[in-house]
Amino acid sequence: MNALERLESTLASLRKDVPMVRVGGVVSEVAATHYRVSGLSHHVRLGEMVGLEIDNRMQLGEVVRIDGNGVTAKPFDSRIAAGLGLVAYRMPPLAISPHPSWKGRVVNALGEPLDDSGPLHPGERVMSTDADPPAAVSRTRVRAPLRTGVRVVDLFTPLCRGQRIGVFAGSGVGKTTLLSMLARSAGFDTVVTALVGERGREVREFLEEALTHHRSRAITVVSTGDESPMMRRLAPKTAMTIAEYFRDRGESVLLIVDSITRFAHAAREIALAAGEPAVARGYAPSVFTDLPRLLERAGPGAEGQGSITGIFSVLVDGDDHNEPVADTVRGTLDGHIVLDRDLADQGRYPAVNVLTSVSRLAQHVWSAEEHNLLRRLRAMIARFEDTRDLRLMGGYQPGRDNELDQAVQLVPKIYDAMRQTAADPMCTEPFHDLLNVIKSTVG
């Protein structure tokens, strides 16, 4: 090989990793939450990446604002290492390349491995983390029933494959425990979990307890509370992209995001840094655009594809179930499971309030007899709860109201039957168990 051929070979190898021409600008301002770059305004778009070469590594940032004097970038690292005069280069769009070998792995929001199992094998398909939802008219219908193994859920808020449901709860009410129980659901080819803003100690607990028997088919995307808002906002998108990859392969995917509220908090911080006004309890308008855009990506795929059954936890601020994020998510999803603090204080777990929880696709799961039974039980539970104060004050006398007598006799037994912990076996015949309770009580 002569000198010219060696030069050509060297240039060919360099072109694979380093572009021949790079567009860059200069850092002109550094703040605690972002930095400004001059000279890139006419070369980038919102959502594109810029990179700073610091200590022989590229620190990525996302363009969140563009004006005539420069662009505002939010870094993915928790600490801003930018300095005045550093050159920031335009980078390729953020994308990941999932592969079937990712099952059993733990990754961060950028799709990089966090476990000790070596590097990830990239797939042949490059997927954007900010893809569009499937076209509404091309999606298949959601009708196939799904057993979660959680008795109270399978009875009062039953799910279908491809359904999207929210778990609404305040802090310390058993939300994560219920999600770990739902993660054990059988019948899924792949389980994708996004732990967004979680405590670091809870990550291994979830992996070693909730996913013990399903680790080989599970992919976990982790962004703990100490990471930057960019990573916390990206983690659910990365998990959704991985779920879409397996859905497009025809697989049935269970996607769990804990929690979508922390995604909204991260999006709010980014939007405020970009100069957006706060319109609802500090949330910027773009937050209420990002939420349905992300949630709509879950659900059934087109004909010939699989489905994504989405379970999204909503951390209700101050136990106010009408706060903006909860209200927006509830209106977008196909149902909601409400965890009640009063029930948790009574030691009733899962603390599901069956009167305020709804599954909009329950009609595809219940038979006519089951629907009629549960409708009567809901009415009985409502009567029991409405007269709680009356009974505590001694105003209830047996024999004067047959319906109330039946509620007082039966509802506590139903409550006891609904108790279930993560250590208990999964329930396979919830209606059979419920009928046995009713028969043994009524006689």
C-alpha cells in the first residue's frame, strides 16, 4: 500500500466517527440551569443537540430556546461544566437502537448500560426518542382481556391488552408496591419499566423484588432524583421508544412509568428555563402538550403489530386529584386507579378506592352477570361508606333497612377479601373468590 492509499484509508476511517465539517458556536453565558451559545441561531432547531468537548468527552445539551442573539441549551449532565469561550458543536439528533438482547438489562435515559453486563448490542434500526404516535385510524381495537393477578384491580378496574391506565396516589400510599405487583403480570413478551426521579435505594429493590421472576424479559430505564431534569424528562421517552421497538416486532409489551408526574416536573423546569410563562400552578403551556404526546404513543399498534399496555403512576400533589397534571393525565388515559390515604391508614392494601376508580374498557372484560354483580356491589359499598358517620354516632339500628343491613354484613368481608400484599400469590380466579366470600357471609 502506497502513501496515497494509506492516506485515503485513514480519511475513510475518520469519516465514520468525525464529520468533515462541524458547525459550532461559542458559549457566551452560563447560568445554574442552562447556558447560552452564540453563533448557532441559524443552524439548529428546537430539540436538537449541541455538544461541549470537556476533558476529552462530549457533554450533550438540548436546544430549548432560539433567538437572534444565540440559543439556550440545557445539559443532560447534572452539573454544568460549560465555561465562557468554549466551542459548542451541533450534534446529531438523539436516537437509540434497541435490540432483543437488551432484555434483562438496566439502562439510563440515553440508552447507556448501568449494570455490569457489558456494553449493549445496538440494533439495526435507529429510532428517535421523540417519535409521533401511531395514526389513529390505523390502530387495532383494544378488546383482549388481561389478568393482572391483583384481585381488586381485576374485579373493579379490569384491563385489556393495549389499554393505558393511571395509578393516582399521594406519597406513601402504596403506589410503588402496587406497580411492582402489576409488573408480575403474566402473558407479556416484554416488560419495560421507567423509574423516573426515584430514590436511588429503591432501584435495586424494584429489580430484585418486583422483577425477580421476570428479569429475563424486562428492560429497566432508570433516572434517579439526583439526575438533571433533562434526564428525568428523557427517561419515559426512552422507555417508550424501547417499548415501540418490541411492539413493532409483534410482541405484547407492558410499559410501566413511575412516575409521570416527575416527568411533568422536569418538563416544567426546562420550560421555565427556556422563558415560557407559568400558567397553571407553575406549569408552562408546553407541559400540557408533552403529556398527551407521550401518553398517546402507548396503546395498540397497527394491524400486524403488537401492543403496549401502559401503566402510568401519577403522584398527586397534596392529595389534590384535580391538580393540573392529574387532571390532564386522567383525561388522556383509558381509566384510572385511585389510591386513598384513608384506606392506607386503615391498613387496607392495595388502598384502591373502588368508588372513584374507573376502567373505560371494562365492558370488554366483564360478562353480563359479572357486570350486574359489580354494579350492585359498588352501590352497596357506596351505601356503607355514606352511612359511616351515622353508624359511628349510634344512629344505626339493625332491622330497619334491609339494604343497609346487608351492606353492614357484607362490605367488611369484601374489604378483607380484597387485601393483598406483594408477598401473596397472584389471584387467578377473582370472581370465584368473591362469590365464595358472598356465599359464606350470606349463608
